[in-house]
Amino acid sequence: MALTDTSLGHIRPPVTDAELAYNARALEKDRRRENIQLLRLALPALAIVIILMVAPIGWLFSLSFVGEGGGLSLENYSRILTEGAYVSIFVTTFKVAVLVTVFCVLLGYPVSYVLAMLPDRWAQLLLLAVLVPFWTSLLVRTYAWLVLLQRRGIVNETLDALGLIERPLALVNNMAGVVIGMVHIMLPFLIMPLYASMKSIDGNFMRAAANLGSSPGHAFRHVFLPLSMPGLIAGTMMVFVMCLGFYITPSLLGGGKVQMIAQRIEQSVSLFPTWGPASALAVVLLVLTAGFLALSWLIVRRLTANQ
């Protein structure tokens, strides 16, 4: 189809396929040239990342194949798969991570929902309260829970004064203390991405569902909850992955009775003359973490594409 050029008063010839192909090739060439320039600008940062992150990880990976005799061996990995102590440590680590993640979801979702529904002024004030724990050292917060939960701590003393218990509850040096302390530390990491996801949901969707005869519960389950799933999955996976590598809180609140992978790595470095066993554990933990992050990325990407 010919086009009329009104400024010159004549008809332009139609654009041919050859011209379209030439323009496409020119645009692709410009895109590649721009990518190369961006890569050159990023080279210093990439070099720093390689030196400070990739190189140590590679060194750690190589040490994991060094056996007790100093030669190359798979004994460190076979020990992880065959010895019951290592299997128990992995089971405990995943058990703690799952429990902490579940409690963070149960506590964090209602808080995020309230924050998303409140006016911005009140939401920002309450959000500040959520972020206050970040201003305190992780070690200080863990010791605070140790003081609160011990046999003669504030929690047991209060419950005893109210007549709710006959003897002090065992809340530290066990799984319960570890989960309580880690939930307190991990909760903001779930609330933040979940709140951001909920805040981006258009309120007209819920009002439209109500206008179509949907009850508040039905509209929440079929409209709001699916739209908040990307933020929920991102926050859940962040909490779960971070729990896999926790060290300070399980060490203090677990009292040596709850041993996770990070604690075993530290003990391996301290007790054995070689870093092979600790390196193998670290590599396995790194691979598991990368796998869970990749899985969460794929799930969030699919949910976003469906929306």
C-alpha cells in the first residue's frame, strides 16, 4: 500500500521486504553494539565479583575432593550420604527451616495484609516497627530470647504468676527455642516482599468481585490470594534458604542439642586437620540453596506470566 506525503504532495512507494530486513539487521547491530559497551562498563565489577566470590567458591569446591590422605577422593561426599550423623544433621536443618518458614507465613501474611489495607501514613508507621529489629545486632536479639525463655525467664515467670503452668516450660536448649528465635529474626524478610506484592494489587479487583456477588472470603481466596502469590513465594523461599545456613541462633538457643549444617561445618574445621569434610558440606549446602532459589524463580516467573 502506497503512502501519501502531504508535505510534498506526492505518493511514496511502499516499503519493500528487503528494506524491512535491512532495518531489522541495523537495529540488531545497534543492540549488539550497545550490549558490548555495557559489558565493557561492567567488566571492573565483574572482575571484583570473580575475585571475591567465584574464586573462593572454586577453591572450596576443590578442597571438597581432598581426602584424608591428601589425594583426590570422593570420600567426603560418600561420608555425607552414608553416615547417619550427617543424615540426621540434614534432617534437622530442613525440619527447622520448614517450621520457621511455616510460622513466618502464618504470622507474616496477616501482618502484610493489614499493612497493605491501611492508609499510607499508618502503614509506614507500622512498617517502621517491623524494621526496628534490623537496628539491633543478631547476637543481641538471640541473647535477649535466651533471657526471656530460660527456666526462670520472663515468659515462665509470667505464666507461673498467672497460674497457667505448674512448672517451668522447657523453651530453650531444644527445638522450640531455636524455632522461636529464628521466627523473630526471619519474619521481616517475609513481610517486606509480601507487603510490596500486596501493595501493587489494584483494589478495584476486590470491589469488582464484590459487585459481581462474591463474598469477602470468596473474593480473597480467588482474587487477592492468587495475586499475592509471587510475593508470598519470594518471601517464603528467602526465609527458607536463609534458615538453611543459620549458625548463631541454633548454637545459642539450641544448647548443642539442635545441630544444623552450619554448626557441623564449624566443628569440622575445628576438629579435623583438613578442610575436606567441611568443604563438602559447604558445597552441598550451596548447591541446595542454588536449587531452591532457581525453583522459586521459575515458580514466580510462571505465576507472573499467567497473571
